[in-house]
Amino acid sequence: MCGIAGAVYPDSGAVDQTMVRRMCARITRRGPDDEGFYFGDRVGLGMRRLAIIDVDTGKQPIHNEDRSVWVVFNGEIYNYRELQEDLQKRGHRLATSSDTECLVHLYEEFGEEFVTHLRGMFAFAIWDDRRKKLLLGRDRLGIKPFYYWLKGGALYFGSELKCLLAVKEFEPRIDLPALSDYLTFKYVPGPRTIYEGIRELPPAHVGMWSDGTFEIKRYWQLRPGPDRVRPLEYYAEGLLHHLEEAVRLHLISEVPLGAFLSGGVDSSAIVGLMSQVSGGKVKTFTIGFEDGEVGVDERPFARAIANRYGTDHAEYLYHDPRKQIESMLPAIVQSFDEPFADSSAIPNYMICEAARKYVTVALSGTGGDELFAGYERYRGALAAERYRRIPKALRQGILNPIVNALPEMRVAGLWIDRLKRFSQGADLPLPHRYQHYLSAFDNQGKAQILSQDVLQSLRGSGDYLTSAAMERVPHCDDPLDWMLSADMATYLPDDELRKTDRLSMWHSLEVRVPFLDHKVVEFVATIPAKYKLHGITKKYVLLKSLEGIVPANILRRRKQGFSIPLSQWLRGPLRGFMRDCLADKALQELGLLNERGVSKLIREHESGTNNHETKLWALLMLMLWHRLLLRNRSRSEGNFDLS
């Protein structure tokens, strides 16, 4: 695992070595163990290394036999031993035992198509000195990040945005359409970033730079192709086989390795399979809050799994949420380099901080919800189809007004604000309905909190309306498969995996995600939707495959999610912090928001009239990001460091 950065110029000459070294210095947390550089005619490659495989000889950059091809690489190739054997049979001489070296020799054999031979998580840059070409690539699911900036034919790239913010020629400006998207999704969807000009290389794409031009192309596309003839048992058995293989491959490491354990189905499955495959004692980590609030603290369930498998289990308890969260939020914002408002970043930060005290690698259950329909919003979007069968006059004239008039409360385990969101989105077409259920601000909401200048600019650019994520992916016959495909293409890489990567690497911890092994993902794409969401049972086929491995009481548990009681905290221990961040003076300094609209949201939330936790958290994280941006700009005279 590493962080990489570099630059290539269209004209012959030396790349600014100081700049490349500065770009790498900004991501030292990704690789505290070592650094390495290659500088040649018109190119500079750099890396920071977190040593995990071939610790002694796997230094980068790595070259081929005649030093005509060079690579810097971030990630892990889980089938590297198989690739090494094949390359040696083809006559290649390997100087190391590292997975990284495979890339230069595979490139020699297959050109840019070599990426299809890789099984793992990765981002890489390969310099072909003979052809004067630079090839960039990113893994199929977007587990590892990759950003780039083009200027005058020159290409600058890095594992994180902070690499490009270290380039003195780059002048950071807020991309307003990206800001609009952020307010919708709570993250900036790729390939845009919050900064004008900087783009993210999409998952499953390679980019080729040559003579000042840069072209990207897709090398892999997930297309659901359910086989509706085979029985459930076939899929349950096949799924278990693929998961066992993926976990076995993900255990390759020369440094201490463990697992996150929440007590939910996904993490319990990973821990159970790790125990079976490795045959040894697994190190597991769980966090909790002192008040032990029901629906938040999952330590009892995690403890049950730990006892079942005899893991070396560690629990970390957080006592004062206001003090600890306020102190960690600046670090969270710095880890992302742009606004990011998924509040589960807080417990994720905590678990990464706890695990890194003992291990360098941790396995996670990330991806299970997107593969097997684990989110409540899938059921909600489908239930809306049945709700729409109620006569329109009754829905819109009686039922919806009653629901919208209810104060915030919890009824039969369901928060009223979720009922409001359900009824408000039920009449929308499926793509827009689904987006409504997962968004913070819709366009009407943005009109109330954005300044008139910003709104006018967005209307003028044609980007006022945020396009539905489902419209960006191939249409599927089954509506559930369509929603899952949309999440795999957008929410998974831009929220879940971005969160996992940034927060783990902030603590110099590598997190691996066996559910997202592409062989597992491709197999799951053949499973009919009815076996993923079966009636009201989510993850049905996964539950069946885990019978006898995960205790029945865990399999039957209602999903809690890795969350915090944000709504209550914004009315209680974090109320003053929120008001400070969203004060009129701070809003005026940003110059993008309408103070009256923001104040209205605060009043309604504090009074209990409405639950605006998602909206307020999105605004709070935006303001924290802007505060850090201004602070670092003033320190570095126009160029700033968020590391």
C-alpha cells in the first residue's frame, strides 16, 4: 500500500523535482515507511510506501530489465504469485518478490490491456520511456483513488487531492456544479472534484497520456445478467465458494492483520471466514459509546461473534462525544481535502484509529450492502410502487398532508422524517425517487440555502438540476438491480470506498474489502434480484450462504448501520459547535449560502419541527472544509496544504 504522485511534461526537459517531492510529502500518512522517486526526460514519478508485501525488497519505483518501463503503484494485487509464475515462464526476470513488479512486465506483454489480468485494488502510473507515454489506471470498483490535473499539455497526478494542491501553478477555485452535487449527495460525485480543473480517474478506467494529450477509456463494465433458472441453493453455495476464495487471497500479508467487527452480518461473515480459512486466532476491533444507546452501540453483538470464533478481541469506548468529535473533525476534513458529509465517517475514523495501534492491515465488510440490497432505501423505493396504487386524490389530498404535518418522533421503530421523505418521493419516477431517498438537498432545498449569485451561475451553466445517479448507468430490467447498479457506480466508490480509503490511510492503515473482489462481484451480478431482497428480507442469498457459519441470531438481526445519534447530538452536545460553524459571519465569509435559509433549518431542527440532521451536517462539513481552506491558504500564500 502506498501513495503515488507525479507529473509529465509535453516538451523535453526536467520535471520540477522539488514539486514532485512536495506532492509526495503531502501524503506521508499513506506511506510512512519509505519514499522513492524516478526522474527522467519530461517525467517525474514519486511514491510513499506502507510496507506490507515483500517488505525488504519491494521498494518503488520499480523498473523492467532494461529500465525502459517504470511504475509507481498503490494497492495490492492478490493474484500476484500466479502472475509471477506466468511471467517467468514467458522469459521475464523478476528482481523482487513484490506484486508491484508484475505490472511492468505485464505491460511489456500485453500493453495497456494488461490491467484486465489484475485481481485486487490498485492505482498505478507506468512510464514507457521509449514511447514517451504515461499510462494511469484504477481498479474496477474504485477501491483506490486517483486524481489528475491537465494544464497546457502537462499532466499532474496523485493518490489524493492534496498532491495536486501542492502544485504551485494550480490555483484552487470552487467548482459550483460540484458544490451543487455535494449538497445533493453529501459527497462530490466523480469525476468532478470540489476544485475546478481537478478530475478523478473513474473506476475501471485507464488513462493514456502522449504528447500533451490525455485519453481515458473503460476496461471493465459490470452488467447484471441474472440466471433465473437456477435455484437459490446454487447461488448460496457458489457465493460461499467465491467469498472463501476472496478472503483467502485477502489474507496475504507480511505484517500484522486483523478485522473490523460490528456484530452485523457483513463484518461477522468476514471474521467467520477469516477464522475458518486461516485456522488461527483473528484480531478483531469494535468501538462503542459510553451511554450504550440502543441502536448505536453494537459491542454486545460484536462480543458474541468474537466469542464464537475465539478472536483476540479489543473494544474501544468513547466517553465524551462532544469533546472527542469536535477534536477529530478537523482531521476528518483534512483527510478528504473536500467536503464530505457522511456522518459515519466519525465511527470509521475511530475504528481505524483503534485498529492501527495493533495491526497494519484490517479486513472490512464494506460492499455487502450494495451487493445484496442491505439498505432500507431499496425496500422504500420498491414499496412506493405499491403506495402509488392508492388513488392519487387520497394520497395527495389526505395521507401526504397528514404525514408532513407530524412532528419528529419515533413510531413503531420508524422515524417520522423517513415517512415524510417516503411520501414526498413516492410519485417521482424511479431514478428521481431513489435519488430523493438518499439525498440531502433536492433542488427546491438548494434554492432556499444557496445565494442568488450561485443559483444564477448554476442556471446559466445548465448544471442547476443534479442528474439522477441511476440515469448514469445502463438500464436494468429489474428495478432493484437498477438501483444496485447505480450504487455500485456512484455511492460505493464516491462515498463508502472514499471514506474507507481516506480515513484508514490517515492512520497509515490498509483496509481490504473481500466482498468487492471482482470475481465475487461478477458472480453476484448473476444472482436474480428476488434472492437479494426476498419479500422484506434483505441480503437473503447471503444469509442463506452463511447458515452454519454466522450464528442465527446475528443473521436475523435488524441492520443498525455504522452510525451515530446525529439528530440528538445536534440538539444537545454538538449544538453549540453547529451554531458556531453556521454563524452568519462564517456564512458571509464563504459567500455561497443564504443565511436566512440556513437559520431556518437550524430553528426547525432544534425545535423538533423537522429532522434536518442530514442537511445541517452537510452544511457544517462544508463550512469546516472552507475554514481549513482559508487557514491553509493564508499560511502558504495562495497554495495550501491540507495534510
